[in-house]
Amino acid sequence: MISGVRADVGIKVFGDDLDRLLLTAKDILNIVKTVDGAADARMEQVTGVPSLSVIPKREALGRYGLNVTELQDWVATAIGGESAGIIYEGDRRFELVVRLPEQTRTDIDGLKFLPLPLENGNYVPLEEVAELKSESLPAQISRESGKRRVVVTVNVRGRDLGGFVKEVKAKINQEGEIPAGYWLDYGGTFEQLESASKRLSLVVPITLIVILGILVIAFGSLKDALIIFSGVPLALTGGVISLYLRDMPLSISAGVGFIALSGVAVLNGLVMLAFIRDLWHEKGDLYVAIIEGAIIRLRPILMTALVASLGFIPMALNTGIGAEVQRPLATVVIGGIISSTILTLFVLPILYQWAHGAESSKQQSDEI
């Protein structure tokens, strides 16, 4: 909003000549409208302010003994008005302005006959010494970095913002004609998408590495930590499938949901395998420990999964303000929790049996 762009995507056209800027911006607007997902496409309003220009005829002014300054003062007083004093009413005061009536000032044809006083006491009509022209002038001239700028804005509906911007750039490069000395810059919410994507590309790997490191510290075994960490990929798979089923793009809010989902998946796996390992060391039979541990820990795992998933259902079904942020995040968490719970209850015990089966057999043979 500080840069003047209040839309998902803003295409800024920079240059010197305002007319050339308008033509280039209109071409870009027509191209953007053809891209799938474009909505509310518009160009910044630059022209359209009606103006009355009084162009002096210098030779005629000289013949009548007038100059440009006198002409300008007389027209400015008649149309714009000139202060003639102040009226006081109690503690209030009002400026007294002298000018022509509203009906006369807005009648361009009538202003042509506005009498201008001469030194000899006669009058000359305004049209004799000046040309009156009604034309449309720029409403505003926006500048950025010392250059004139016109902005084309567009919102995105029904598709991801990143893919939309890539397609727009490709179409403009193929079909657009940008004059020499003019260039484009892209802004709007798209800028936030790029900066957030860069941060997530750094935060997500660090988060996963920290989770794995904490698991290694908790179990004292890289093998057990990797078994629990295997719950993360299946949880992410469930989140991606849920986004696909609801026809939602992979957005930044969905990425935040994947980070939260990784923690929930690891938590359930930690609860399951920690209990199974304790039973194994207590009873000495890995198979029995896995069966009993899975049964006993069924209720806590389901409770954790249901609390998290049911709590996100209102966000997943939201259609009001903020739904574009809440729905992807909640959809990812709910779908991922379902898949990670299945993994925790069925797959993790099997992986633990495979990983420690040989070790369990060796312990039993040593005991015999």
C-alpha cells in the first residue's frame, strides 16, 4: 500500500512521455485480461480532468495596448475570483470574494464575450485577444525513483499467485511492446509472496533438522529418531492430497501448516515408540511390547489427533474475512493429521519391528 499498489499484482510502467506511458499500460492491461485467473484488472486513472485553457493572442493584445499579465489577472478574477475584504460576524470571519456568477463562469461560449477594459475606457471581447479551449488534462502524474509511472493492477481468482505472475511475465515478454527507455516493475501482494517464500525455504529445512536433532537427543539413537521422523513425509503427503481434493493452491499459509503438521506427526510417533521401547526393556519381548504398546497408546494418539483436527474444522470451512489464509492452513493440518495418525498406529510399529528385530532375536538367544 505504501508503494501505491492495493491489489494482488501491480505492474508498474516507467518512462518519460505520459502519452507513451498510457499506450503501453493499455497494451499491458489487454494482455493481462487474457490470462486465466485475472479479475478486477484496471489501469490507474491518469487523465480525465476537464480544463479551460485561455491562450493569449499576443499580436491582438499588442494592438489593443494590453499585455499577457493584464489578461491573466482579469480572467483569473472573473473566473477564479479575487479577495475584496473580510466580513466579521461575532467571533467568525468570512473572506469576501468577487467573481462572475456560477452560470456565467461555466458557460464557455458566453465567456468568449467577457469584456476586457482598455486604457481609453472602451472594452474588447475576450475572444478577440485570446483563444478559449476546453480540453482533458492529466488527473495526476505519479512518480517513483525520479520517473513517471502508470500502474496496472489485477487480482487473482481461482489459481495460485506465483503461477499467475509467471504466466503474465511470459505473455508480456512475447506479446507486449515496451518502447526503448521504458521498463516494467512488478509489485503488490506478489512481493510479499516472494519474500515469504525465501524465508520459508530457509525456515523449513532448519525446522526439520532441529526436530531430528531433538529426537536423537531424546532417544539417544539415530535409528529410532529416523523411524519417528518417517512420520513427517506421510503427514506432508496427506496435506498435499487434502489441498488437491479441495482444489487449493500451495500457498504461504499452507506452508506454515506443513511446519505445524511436522510437529504433530513427530509428537504422536514419539508417544508411541517411547512407550514401546520402555515395554521392550521391561519385558524383554519386542513383539509383545509392540502389540501392547500400540493398543495402550491408541487412545492418547487418537485424542491428540482429534483435538487438533476438530479444532481446525471451523477454519477449514470459513468463508468470511481471512478465509484465504485460514482455509489452506487448516486443510493441510487436518489432512496431514489423518495420514500421520494412520502411519503412527500401523506403520511405525512395523518399522520398529524391522529395525530392531535382529537385535531382539540376539537378546533372546543370549538369554537362552
